Amino acid sequence: MSSVHYPEHDLTAANTLGLPCVAEHFAAPASLDALQEALATARAHGWPLTLLGGGSNLILPERLTGLVIRPAMDRWWIEEGESEAVRVHAEAGVIWHELVMALAERGLWGTENLALIPGHCGAAPIQNIGAYGVELCEALEALQVVDLTDGRAAWMTPEECAFGYRDSVFKGRLAGRVVVTRLVLRLSRLAAPRLGYGDLAARVGVSPSPLEVAEAVCAIRRDKLPDPARLANAGSFFKNPLVSGAQAERLLAEYPSMPHFPQPDGRVKLAAGWLIDQCGLKGFREAHFGLHDRQALVLVHFGGGSAGELLVFAERVAGTVRERFGVSLEREPRLAGIPPG
């Protein structure tokens, strides 16, 4: 198969944490047919499969056996219509941020708050990417998947994806069973700015365009988050924890200024970065890993470290927060090459 590369393929540059990794076999299929061919080859050889997107939400081991597939289908197009609603099709290999900016430039509303989130479109639904009060699931109309066991393509609705906060069926029941190959987004030509999160409203005018909102989001993120091209990182390393209303009340009694966001189900979302910062860990470093000095939620890799060392460091951070606040932090990046279960 022409898209499998021999000898072994270096994936160090294919993950934003910059962890050294080699794939035993590697394929970058640029079409649905090529993807199905790669899957058939893996089945014929009995190779285990690992899926890789932009590498922005993965922790890679030093070696991945079997076949690593990185979808390279990179077309996107707008399905024109006469109504205010517009469908946008984007294949798995499209860079998410580039798509967001292109849509914002065309005056389409719905994804502008998700600007500058790293990664590819195919990985976006896995953890239901979100930022500044907006989640991908709000703009998603459908997505196409391919079954890894038989190569068959099928379409799924948002309801079937079981989206939650940084969660989806692709991290649960369908983990390791399908690959996302295309998104269908439903955007709007009608102005619908979502400016209620952080200082976003203060960064734009009274009637901003989607491009102005996207550029404001980019400016905020660049102020707070390091560029993975300059300092290796995977963005927010921990999810914002959800606690019971009673636990939130107890914490607020002791920490009245604690950021907190009540949820429809009665739980309360806390700011993981604030919790880590209150433990005095912002800028904390041990050997090859540390926490960014401007955003405690971002774990950074200074080079030379391994995945095992990273996980030990992350647990030290989470353990410190757990000991002080009684709140458990959950890691966002997935461990590659680990069978689901």
C-alpha cells in the first residue's frame, strides 16, 4: 500500500507535546478509498491501529506498534442555500483553526469562538472542543465515520454522538472502533455573537462581525497560551472539574472569590487553572516538564522528557489540588496506543 511508509516513521513532530515517538507503520490516506485500503491492510496483517489527527490532544509513547493512520483528506466546501442557514462540509484532515477563520471571513456565525483551537477537524468531535461559552456540538449537524473493523462508512447525528463537556461517544462506547472522516456544520448568516465569557465583549465593538470575534478570541488565547511551535504543549491539560452544588457551597464559604459556573443539572463547574494557581503551582517545573508561567492549566514540555515522566508530573499537580480542595482533576489529552476499556 503506497500510503504506508517504511522504515519506521518518526511522529515526534506530529504531536504538539513534542514527545519522541516512532510508528511501526504509518499511513496518511488522502481519500475515503485510501483510508479503507489502509484499514484492509491492517486487518490482513493483524496490526493494531492508532488514529492520529493534529496531535494536539494526545500523549504519545516512545513507540506505537502496528499501523498509525493520520487522515489527510483536506477538502472543505460550503453547501449554498437561499436561507440564513448554511451547511459547511469539512473533511478530517482540514486544520480546524484555518477553517474557522475562513468561515468567519465569509461572515458566517457559529464557530468564531472556537478560533485558534489546535488540531484537525476529524479530532474536533472526539472531545467536543469548546471555548468562550461555545461547544462544537452546537454547530454540528452530522458527521461521517468509518468503522475500523470492516471499513464501512456511516453518518451519525449529534444525538448519536452523546456529546458532553469535553466528552462524546468516541471516548466511550465507540472509542477505538471508528474514525471520523467528515463534519457537516450548520452555520448562519444572521448575526449571533456569543460574548458572555471572560472579557470577550470588551475586546469587540457593539455589533462585531464573526471575524472580529474570532480575532478577539485569538488575541486572548495568544495572551494566555504558549504557541506549541515555540514551547511544546497540548493546550489545557486538565478539564474544568464538575462538583456537586453542596461541595461548591462548602468551597465558596472558604474561598468566596473562587470562579464557579452553575450547570443546568445542579452541578457546578470550577476553573481548574484557578485551583492549580491557588496551590502556588503556576510556573512550577520539574526536570523536563512544567506549568506555564501565565496559564496554570497548560502543561509544557521543555524537551528531553518521556510520556511516563509527563504523567508523573501531571499526577503531582492533580494530587496537590486534590489534597487542598478535595477536587479531582481529569486529564484532557488521551494516551495513544492504549486499548479503550
